[in-house]
Amino acid sequence: AGQLISRREEGDVIPAVRVTPDECRDDAPICLLIAPAGKQEFFADGQHSAILNTLLQRGRPALAIDLIGSGDSADMPARSPRNEQDPSFFAFNHSLFSMRVQDILTTITLLREESKRPIVVIAMGEAARAALCALALTTPVKAAALHLTGVGDDSAAWLAPEAFQPLIHKCGGLKGTMLALAPQQELFLFNPATDLSDYAESCYRVADKPQKLHISKDNFLSLLLQAIGV
């Protein structure tokens, strides 16, 4: 079923589709699905449709969302004038990336308020970058399965239009999120860059939580099954 998620007393909305399998236990985790081009990537003919099919076959409900600037919200940034070339623009306005992080936090809050189901965050590609930053800003979810192929953590990656957030890069980038996540958050990382993988392992080892970090380069669906508890 389709729905619109909104923040209290705010004008922004997040298009979403909720899917519940025919057989679903009350304690089954709900999976938040996020992809760079939007929720349609998880449905028929979508690049990641196998993920949703796998979840439904295992009795896991799912909520797929469109981050701002993707899917049904693709034209939202253009509805208000944004002269990002103005030298002072980002001193007074949110970047697209920060709004995407907020979309994820808003959705996690909704899921927590509406039920006691554990939450598993599943994010692909550049959407996983926003998911990592969001997870570092909230209390831990049950697990996060992040497909990190092609997601860089250098200055060039953080200066790209969809990820433009130079202050996050200056404060540690994705590696910095590992420092915040390592003590508590269980992470399942698929194909992270070598430098990020090594740093994550160091953080979880120092936090004495190496068992909460799972890294694979073989098969994302296999990693996903571990994350959802199958």
C-alpha cells in the first residue's frame, strides 16, 4: 500500500510503499528499503527486486521509500529556488544529502512509533552513504545491511552533487560514522572499499564488539539473510 510520511509541523513528505507478506509473525523485523533511484528499484523489473522478493518469502514486512530528489520526490528540490552556486548557500540552506539523512531518520522514527517490531535498514549504493550517517545519529536498530559497492569516502566522493557535505568529510566521513556505531550497532557491509573495511574492523575491535560487524564481498542476499535473522 502506498503512503506519504511527513514530519510533524513540517511541509516535507516522503513517498513510501508498504508491503506485508501473507504470513508474518508479530515479532518479525520490518525492513526499511532505500535505493538511489527510489522505491521502484525494489519492485518488478527493478534493479533490486530480488531483495524484496527474498524478504517476502521469509515473512518479513517491508517499507520502501523515496529519498528527496528520487522517485516520486525527484522534482521536490526544484520546487523551491536553490542557487547552490552562491558562496553562502550552504551556510543557510540544507544540502540535498542532509535532507536525505533526515528522511531516513523520520522514517525510522515513524516505524518505532507505530509498532514494537525490530527494524532492519537495507540500503544500496549512495543511499547507503546517507543511511550510515543517519544510523550514527539515532539509537541502534536491530541491524543494517548496506551495499557499498562504489561508495567512496574521499574528498571527491563527498563533493559529488548528491553527497555534497564537506563538513561531514572534514569530521571523518564514513569512517567517522564507524566510531559512533561500533559500540552498539550491528552492521552487515557488502563490498566496502578496503580503507573503510579496515577502519570499521578496527573500530569494532577497539569497542570490543567484533561480533557485531559482518563484511562480505561474495553475495549480498546471503548477507541480507543474516541481517534479518534467517
